[in-house]
Amino acid sequence: MRGMQELRVDEAPRWRSMLAGLFDAGLVAGVLWLARDRRTPRALRVAASALAPTGELVREQLGSPGQRLLGLRTIDRRTGMRVALWRTLVVAGAAAAAPLLTRRLMPREDPEGDRRREQMGRRLGEIHRLYPMDSDARQDALRRAYEEIDPPPIRVDLVRMVPATIGVGILSRRLRRRLAPTVEVLARPRADHSP
């Protein structure tokens, strides 16, 4: 596919693309907001959690609600046609790998440490309410709280996490450029009104 050249396509106006993106983001935010409530039907909560990773797939293959509303569609800038499904799946899979890899590199959960940190937060709140600022009594109370509770530090392995996340992001971006360079165009090109 090295020799494949890009067609000359007329991109959709920037304002339309931005409005479509804002509409889609608002729609997803609304669904996620509704799904946070336990009384919401389980099917809606599952659909909300599935929306985020599939956005690119929907936009390229079917057209998002915002695109449909504003008369846009996403095409492969090299062919002028819809992006091949396998290309979209490869690119979306690479993009989904970054958060999964980051989550895997996070330290394991520590319920006892979390409990002690929460306890320390409550204690600090009480101390700040009870004692005036910059008083010796406040300093003594803070020192005693740290000695009694001794909250564990929050561990994050940035040396492993940051390079892996950046690496997956770069790979995803290169795959996008190589496999599925897209552009948004008007769904129905403007008719030529010249006589």
C-alpha cells in the first residue's frame, strides 16, 4: 500500500465537525450520567460502558449521531470510500490498549492502605475545623495524627507506566496514518449551482 496516493477530497467545514463532536460528547456524557444511578436498567449501564471504546468504530463505519445530524461522514482520504472494517478494528484495538496497559502497570489494590488513607483524610478534616490556622495546637494535632495513623504512600510506577503508555500512543498514531487516514466530508456534496 506504499504507492497508494491520497485523492483530493473536500473536507467538511471545521465548524460542522466540531459541532458533531460536541453533540456526540454530550450524548455520551448524558448516557454515562444516567448510567451512574443504580436504578437505571442494567442494559443501559452496559451500553454506556461500551460507548467510549467503540466511538471511533461507529464514526468510521456507521456514522455517529452528531455526524448524521450535521450531514457528515468519515471516509478514507486515499480511496474516498468508507474505511475497511478490518483497518478500523486494528486502529481501535491499538487505541484501546493504552488504558489497559496503564491499568495493568498500576500497583495492586491495597484495601488496608486505602482505609488508612481515608481515616487520615477524615482526621485531617477534623483538625482543620477544630484548630485555628498556624497555631501550635494544630501542628501538635497534625503530628500526633501522622504518628498514630501512618498512612501508606500512594505508589505509582511512573518509570514503567509513562514509556509504555507513550509507546502504545505512538504505535496507535502510526497505525492510524498508515492504515486508516480519515477525513470528514459532507454526506451529500453541494450541488454546483452554476448555470
